[in-house]
Amino acid sequence: MHRLLLVVMAIAAVATTTATAGGAQFPQRIDLPNGFQPEGIAIGGGKFYVGSIPTGAVYTGSLRTGQRAELVAAQSGRNAIGMKVDRGKLFVAGGESGMAFVYNARTGADIASFQLSTGGSFINDVVVTKRAAWFTDSFMPVLYRVPLRANGRPGAQSSLQTITLTGDYEHAPGFNLNGIDATPNGKKLIVVQSGTGLLFTVTPSGLTRTITLAGGESVPNGDGILLDGHTLYVVQNQLNQVAKIALRPKLRSGRVVTRIGNAGFDVPTTIAEHGRRLYAVNARFRPTPLPPDAPYWITQLRK
């Protein structure tokens, strides 16, 4: 009996060690190339995708191990800001280039590119619904709609629509619309206005309505957002925190439940989810640029 008990205990110890090792995976910090200058992050199929603001390069890697590799090489005239992965395609907001890019999420090959604006714009973020990819412009009171076919492939440049915002939204000096997400059926969009800290719902026709937060709360420096059921996560970049907001069923109002901080934050900009985990990319924005070889990383946090 003694020997049997020892064998059972040994097996249990091995199992525990294996489980602990498995739990130790999904690292809390995933390092990016030095000098990468990231802003957007997307997650799909256990992989992360992160883009470089000044070069348009995209790296992808494993959330489980943190190993990474280049997916899209740096290209002159391209920028990578917000991004989403959908149906095997990576949609990228092109910042001051005024463009949007669509890549094969597995190979990095070009699928399509769109000239959303010819000047005075900053294409900041994107959300993909069943029928369209929607892009925000931080300097213009519009959304850009790129129609998608049934397989998620975008249409031609001629199919691009510029949707003027109406209703409650008021365009202000400086940075305006930033992060964007959508309800599962794609019939309602949610956006954040960085300078004012206000949240809005937007219909596909461009009609906006303010989401009123209890106690007069707002989300200044709002950047990337993530809608998870009736919970909205808003990254407040310079404040190094993520606001967790409980929304009412019709998305007309809500309350800030908590604000999540993390020792690994250094001006987080956008987030993406994988199960109960959130992943924030740290842009490390400074009034004075960091050295060319400055480190950058992704921080994991729990919902």
C-alpha cells in the first residue's frame, strides 16, 4: 500500500507540475522589436497582430508562448494604427496616410488598399462587421464604410462610402473620434471622442447618440475600445488605465464599474481579447521621442 500511495503521489505531483507549467504560459508581457512604435493590436485564433505607426509593418505571434515573427514588412508611405482580424483578413487603419489596408492574415500578402481621404485626416481605428469594415477619422466628422462580400473580402475602391455624422456628436479642435466597436449584429456602432471623453452610438446612416455615464463620468484620453456583451472597455492612454463600463441593454447609458491599472502599462493605446484575458499594446507616447532602439511590449491583464 505504501508503494502504491507513493506512486499515486508522484503521478499527482507530475500532473500538478504540468498544470502549473501550462498556467505559466500566456506570458504577462510580450516583447516587440525595439524601436517598433506600435499602436494597434488585433487577436484571432490565439495569435496577436501588432502594427508599427511609422512603417506600416505588422508582427504576429503566439499568445501562448509570446514568440513572434514579421508578417508585413515595412513599406514607404504606409502606417499601421488600429486593426482588426476577420475571416482570415487583417484590416488596418492607415493613420495620416489617409488609407486603409487589407492583408492576408496568414501570409501578409496584400489583398486590397483604399484611399479613404486625400488630406487633413488621421485614419485611426477600424471595426469589421458581417457586411462592412468601418474606419474612424480623428480629424473629420465622418466614418468610412468599406462594403464586404459574403466571404469578408472587400469590394472595389468605388464601393467606399463616406458617412457624415449627425445627431449628438459635435466635432471639436484636436483629436476626435478614435476607437470603434460594434454590436454583434452590426446594426449599432460605438465610438469614443478622445478630447472630450464622450462615448456615442452610431447607426449605419451616421446618426449619433451620446451614451450617458452615471455621475457625469467620462473617459478622457479614450483610445481603443472593446465591446464584450454589455461591458465596454475603454483604454485611457495617457492615464495608463482601462475603464470598465457596464452599459444598459439599449446602450443609451452606463456606469463606470472600475478603472483597471497595471504596472506594465506605459501609455497603452488599444486592446483585444482572448477568453478572459485582455491584451494592451503600449505605445509609450512622449512629448520628446524615445530613442530609436527603445523597447516596446504588450501587457496582459484580466477582465
